[in-house]
Amino acid sequence: MLPKYADWELNEGEYIYYRITVPDLTTGSYKMSAFARTGSTQDTYLTLLDNNFNYITHNDDKSSSDRSSEIVYTLEAGKTYYLQLRLYSTTTNAEGMIQIAKV
């Protein structure tokens, strides 16, 4: 099952893992985004892992002026993935939102 969005709160050095199970017949490109609350300058970092927690890809900054993170990747129907969220700095706290959508 794909969460459409979720709030998060991270303390220094913490990681959050989201389990993504892609429904049957829905192979396609998915955008996974993480960003801190409005007004925050915290830098998010996403890593996409397979069902055995093997590395697939990652993203730190969407652009040179946007510190939120975003991965666009083709996910396969019936497979499970894990999306790891952390802050780039391991000495800060922040809260924000993560979104997953088929594009």
C-alpha cells in the first residue's frame, strides 16, 4: 500500500523508514518527496531501498536553491520498497511532510 503523505518529526541522528508496497498492475514512475515545515531551513535526505534493504538511489537536494529531497523512480507492481528519511545534518531536529505520488 502506498502512503500518499505522512507527517514526520526527526531528532538529531534519527532515521525513519517508510514501507512502500506497490499495488498489482501499478508499475510506473513515482515521485517521493520530503520537506521540512514552512519556514524551516532544514535539509532532508531520502534513500530508496529494495525489500532486502539494498541501496537503489538517493537524493539530498531537489536543486541548488531547494533543500527538500525528491526521488523519481520506476517502482514495480507487487514489490515492496523502503524509503529512508533523515536530516542531512545529524545535529538538528525538524518536522515536515513526506509525499508519494504516481507521476
